[in-house]
Amino acid sequence: MRTGRRSPALRTSSASPPADSATTTRHSSTRIVLVTASAPTRASLRAPGVVLFLAFVDVFALLPTVAPHIASLGAGAAGIGLAVGAYSAANLPANIIGGILVDRHGRRIVAIVGLVAAAATVAAYSLAVSVTGFILVRLLHGVAGGILVPAVFAAAGDRARRGAEGRAFGRLGAVIGAAAVLAPATAGIVRQTAGTDAVFLGVAAMLLVGAAVAFFGVHDQPAAAPSTRVERAAHPRAIRALLQVAPIRRALAGTVVLTAAVGVLAGFLPGTAEALGAPASAVGGLFTAYAIVAAGLMLSPVAGRVDRSGADVPMALGLVTIGAAMLLLSVAPSLGVAVAGSALFGAGYGLIFPAVTAATSSSSTVATRGRAFGLFNVAFSLGLAVGTPLIGALADAVPTLDPFVPTAALAVGAGIAIALVARRSPGTERVDEVLEELGEPPVGP
């Protein structure tokens, strides 16, 4: 198996195209596609960044809203659990379907459809008058989110300059962090002053604004002549090929562990603060420390280390850092130490997120990037939906075991494993190499 990295822009050509133009050529006998694209500016990432912010406002604003609203409809604990989990249950398969649609029909149209569908379902929450109706709408909302997010990530990956993916996705990670800080607090204030329907309708309006931004600001990367679009979209083995790309496999594994740890932090940090005698308001401060450090690190030149040293070193270091943060939280004797642990967790997150997203983008091609980010979002959801409950169940089975401890062991173990595997068996680094070995034509940059 070939392990060397080839030039991503040049597949086969007898002459180099202009450096600042988007160029497409096609050889009639071998179906080899050549694409170059102008290097993006920061402005070229603004529209995907705005859409991504609004997409995650949708997610985070509803976190403190869904449970009390469905309880007001008469749901018990089981109904609340179903309502919360229904989104993820629908979102998981929708990510794969969304990735396929993104590669087949383009980023722009899928993003617009996803935003409009998400706006319609969020607005429909205010019309649900029964627990069953609310859960059905929640399922539809999960489908809309599943097709939306891969489109936005793929659009950003297309515009990120080759060799600068870490810095680009670091900025996008900070955008998500801003949504995580602002949306729940704002939604809580709106719910207290104007009711839950105002939250739903306000989020729906913001998503429609996002659809307008996508319409005018998200553009598909030229990757093939119209006659080759079907050929580009028809790779039946593209997902299998993506899963054989070593950097993508490591990124998916790191993402599952990261989000499992985030779920444990969200679920058990409030209890830690309460055990330390901290007021309820202090819990928000703990999460703010985590979010500020994560966002600051992703905006800093540190995110650019991914572009210089590769994704594996920051990913492994970030996982070990999260493990250290979890251990610190498990023994925190005071609120100040807990704040330090939360901030250290944010540092780990700030190292990992640009690494896993940059690896997913740089190891895929324009023709497969939608499916690559569909897989990434599946891994993101799996960590929360499966990893966190398993760690919680382990803590229940061993009452003396702090849930932060097994999470620390998992994170440190994963970090060490990723570092060792990357060093000893780097594997194939791009999906087009795998597709060639499977007998598929090399397509897309």
C-alpha cells in the first residue's frame, strides 16, 4: 500500500494551469479530472462560518428548552428521555444520507434545504400539543440537522487552502464554541421572559436568515465538467474507501472519545460543583472557563500547528490533556481547582477539534468530502449517545468510582494509541489512493 502523500491538486497533466484560476480538464479515455482553485481568503469562510454558527445555535438553544417544554405537555421521565434522544436517533443515519446528497447535488442546495427544513421543524415545536407529536417533530428535526451540518463542513473544507486546514477549522471550532456559550443562556432568558414558543420561533427565524446567507454566500467548488458529475457522485465504495484512510480513521476515533468526554463533563460537572458547596450559578462559570479556553486556543496560532506537524500530534496531546483534566476534576478539593480542571479540558478540546476536522478535510476530496463529514458527524454523535451512557453505567456499577476516572483512562489510552499507530503504521493518507486501489478512477482535488 502506498503511504506517500501526493500533490492534492495535480492528478495528470502535461501543463500546469494558472495558479489563481479554477481549472477543470477531462481525459476522455481515463476519466482523470484536474482541478485547481484559487486560495481562499478569510472572507471566503465567513458565509460557512455564519451558517455553522446558526446551525449550532439551533442545537444549543434547545438543550435547556426541550425538556421543560415536553414536561409541560405531560411527559414523564421516559418521555423526556425519548424527546432528548429522538434527535440523535434520527441524526445518526441522516448524517450519512446527508453526506451522500452533499457530494451528489452540491453543498449550497443541501445547506439551504437543511436550513429551511430545520426552521420548519423548530417552528412546528410550538404547534405540538401532545408528547407523541412533539417527539415526531423532534425526529424530523434530527433529519434536517443531519443533512445540514455535513454540507456546511464540506463547504468550509472546500474553501480551506491546502496546508491551512487546521487554522481554518480552528476558526470554525471557535464559532461553534461561541454558539455553545451564547445560545443556552440567551434561550433561558427568552424562555423566562416570553415563553418557550418565543425560543422556537426565534431560532426558526435565525435558521431562515442562515438559508439566505447560504443562498448568497455558500458556493460549490468547481470540481468537474457537467458531463462528469454523475461519475463523481456514483462511487458506491466511497464510504468504504474513506474508512480505509488512516488519518480519517484516527480522526473518527479521536472524535468519539472527545465527545464522550464532553458528555461526561456536561453530565457530572454540576454534581462536582454542588459537592464542593458551590452555588448553582458557579456551574455556568465552570463551563464558561472551558469554552473560553477552547475558543481562544482554536483562534490562536496553535491551531496552525496541525498544518505544520500533521493532525496526529495535536490530537494525541489533546486527548492526554483531557485525561489530565478529568483526573484533576475527580480530586478537586475546591471550586478554584475545578475551574482549573475545566479550563484544562478546554485546552484539550482546542487541540483536538482543529486536528480531527482538518484531517477529515485534507484526507478527502471534493467528490467525497460530504460523505467524509457525514462520517465525522456520526462519530461526534456516537460519543455522546453511546460513550457517555456507558461511562455512566460503569460509574453506577462501581459506586466508589468517580465517572471522571474511567473517562481519563479512556482519553489517555486513546491519545497514546493514536500516537503509536500514527508513528508505526501511518497507512494510506488520502481517499483517492484507496479508490485507485479499489479500481475506481481518481476524481476531484
